[in-house]
Amino acid sequence: MSGNLLIITAASGAGKTSLVRELLAADQQIKLSVSYTTRQPRSGEVNGEHYHFVDEAIFLKMLGEGDFLESAHVHGARYGTSQTRVDEALAVGNDLILEIDWQGAAQVRKLHPSAISIFILPPSMTALESRLRGRGQDSEEVIIKRLAAARDEMSHVGEFDYVTINDKFEESLQDLVAIVRTQRLKCTPQLTRHSALIKGLV
């Protein structure tokens, strides 16, 4: 039985990474697709756990060989999702999260129309700016660019299946949990998952 493919998108600073981390901790059946990127690791990031960090030449080689389900150029760096890793995770019945931007989400939906897409919004631009500044990782110039990019990213919210506003963290987390459970309870996967039981009942 194939698992669900979950696309989770948000502007930088909206809290996507923290929410996904807690969702993974709450449900062991959900796995995270680790993207490839050409950007430099941030403090505390581990290669192969947070991202597969590769140089431009390796990324472009993989891109040319069709290794990516989706790829995008964001904030001066390249990002891509491995088609093979996605196929392997779904084939064993795991639900798989893709943490990607709206460009990647659009690419994935074309190839996987049944993918479930979720957009996480901040409660306000003021809150988003405060979170970006609170990281203490970026220069003023980078923060201004990220805020401008965030507005562009959020303009695509209408293309997604579900939206949660990350004002109260626990409520947004429960929104994500509810979405996952709803997808699992749809008729077709339930008929497959519990075929023996249903055959005995009907």
C-alpha cells in the first residue's frame, strides 16, 4: 500500500520546521524527505539529516540526469527532492513530508495529483519579521529580501489544499495532525489497509 505524499510550504520564519519536527515526533509513520541543497549548512545542521549538502556541480549533474522530483532556486541556493527516495518511502506505506516552496509544490502536484498540500501562514507580517530577526542568523539586507520573498510566497496560498495559521503553535500542530488522520481515513486507503476485516464484514 502506498503512503500519502504531504507537501508542507511556508514563508521563511513562519515556523514550518518546528511544526514538522513535532509532527514527526508525534507520529512514527510519517517520514521526512531530506532535500538536496547547494547552500552552506547553518549552525547545528547535520549533513544527511537536515539536508544533503552538495556543491553546484553535483547538483546540476543530478538535475541533468533527472534525479529530482522537483527543484527550485531560492535565496541564491538550489534545492531538490530525490525521486528515488520519495518512491521508496511511499512504497512501504509511510506518509512522506516534502518541506518545499510553492514552486516545488507546483511541480510535485503535476506528477502526483493526489499529493496533499498544506500552507502554513504567520499571524501577521510583524510577527514574521520578529521571528526572522529573533533567529540572529541573517543580516539586515537578507532579512529585507526574505520578507519580500515571503509576500511573494504567500501570494500562492490559494493553490494549496489546506491552510493553518501558526499563531498558537499547539493549535497549528493539531491542525497538521488532523489533516494527516483525515487523509488516512479516506475510503480507498481504508479499504486496502483493512481488506481482511472488511471482507469478513460484507
